[in-house]
Amino acid sequence: MALATLAGGCFWCLEAAFQQLAGVRAVTSGYAGGTVADPSYEAVCTGTTGHAEVVRIDFDPDAISYRDLLQVFFTIHDPTTLDRQGADRGTQYRSAIFFHSPEQERIAKDVIGEIGSGKVWDDPIVTEVVPLTAFYPAEAYHRDYFNRHPEQAYCRAVIAPKVAKVRQHYLERLKA
């Protein structure tokens, strides 16, 4: 088993999307990249703790590679908007890859280079590639949010289209 930690806007969106993939054992919403130990959601939302909303993905690298996870990551969020995803604004919504090893760092930089040179996006990619120093799980009410609240307006308007995009583009990688 291996871990990946990614930030790309609201953690509810990333969690719901990555839960769809075969080889992904668990996805945990949380916080990383800040200066305060064990921050609360309310503190992170102030933008003063330095944390990003992230997901920690527990995956089987024999079933899905880290590179494959990053391909999905760059499909479901806009890596060109600094500290923003859609209407969500603030440093907690930044695009970041928190690597767990030098190999993950290398792969992340390779994937960003490939996407950048492929002119997938009109604007430059601003995704940070930084070492993971600490991960703090989000409060229980944030976990598995989309599955528990599929009829909530944010889930229908923002999360559901990202889940649909994963299902459409990665059909062969979906859980049975």
C-alpha cells in the first residue's frame, strides 16, 4: 500500500472523485501544509494557518499507479488558478501535491512538465510540489460528505460533475 496527498480545492470534491477508482482503498479528507498542529476547519478557513484542504489517498500501487492518480487529479481541478477553485477562494483551496518520497516528487514534476508542454491549459500550472510534513484528518462531519449528502446543492452543482468526469474519462479504472 502507498499514500498520496493532494490539494485541489474543496476536499469533498477530491474525496468523492478518488473514491471511484479501483486500487484506491481509502480517501481521507484533511489538512496539510500549514504551521498549526491539528487545526480545525474554522481555523483553516481563516487562511491564517497555512493549511490546504487535502485528501490522503491510500492506494495499491499494483492496481493504480501514483502517476495515474496524478492524471486524474489534473483532470478534476484547475491547476492554473492560484489559491482558488471555482467560487472557493483562499490559500486553503490551492493546488498542491504533498509528496511522500523523492520518487513521488520526481513523478509529480514529470507529470506537471508533460501537461505544461502539452498545452492542456492556456495558463501556466501553479500547482505546488512540496514535501508532506504532517497530515491532520478533517472533522468527522467532512468525511465521505458527497456519499452522505448527494442531494445537497453543492454536491449536485460542484461535486457530481467532477465524479461524472472521472467516470467518463477513466471508465476502465473504476471500481466494479
